[in-house]
Amino acid sequence: MKSHIAQFFEVKFKYEKTQEDGLVKMVTEAYAIDAMTWSEAEKSIIEEMSAYVQGEAEIKDIRKAQYKEVLFSDKETDDKYYKTKLSLIMLDEKSGKEKRQNVIYLVQASSTAQAEKYIHGVMSPTTFNYEVVKVEEAKILDVYLHKDEPQKTTNE
């Protein structure tokens, strides 16, 4: 797996798309964009989608993503993205009580079971006690990164 840590924005982009049967239809698709600001995310999605847009196009929504890390698979069958919520379990040294901190990852996988397997593979070498709270398919069609930033490889 490859990992990329950044500020991500989720962008909903509406445009005229040529379907497999040759008909042109308005569609709205969601993408994750590695960007520092809303305007950078807007510029990036317009640049990335310019090759696909033939007619009308508009950005329907831009919001900061809940995740700061995306885990990418190199398997062709892993063609979906899943939001995976972990609860990191820590001990509060002062009170001696268990404390939990939730973290969300975007994981590229073929199924929820595969996404959970990948997250366990990434977390197993760490010393964190954690619990997988939720794995759900994201509506994200693709993730666009800064072109000059390399991805970090993690153990699977």
C-alpha cells in the first residue's frame, strides 16, 4: 500500500459526460483533491477534469475532508474508496482512564472487508491499540494529488 498524508477536499463536480452508449448526460461525481485551500481545490479539479468536459460544467460543492491520509492499493481490482473510522485507544496518565481518539482514513479497496484488511495491515506494525469502528464505501470516484509529491509506501 502507498500512503499519502495531506489536507484533502471533497469536490462534487457536475458536467456533461459521454456515456458508453454514446449519449451525453449530466452527471455529478465526487473527487478527493489534495489542496491547501478551497480555491486551490477548485483550480485542481478544473485542471484535472478539463480533458473530460465538453459542454457545461460546474463545481457543486467543496468541503474539507474528514481524513488526512489516503491509503492507495496497486491492485487493479481495488477500484473503490472506503472511509474507515478507527478509534485509537490510549490511557490517560493523569486519570488512569481509557481515552479514545477517532481517526478516519480513505482506503482504496475492492470491498469493505478488503478495506478493513488493509487498515489492519497498516496498523499492525504500530504500537497503537485500536478498534475499527466503521468501514463504509465513499462516493469518491478518484483522488487527485499534487503532481510533485511522492507517496509513501507502507507495509500491507
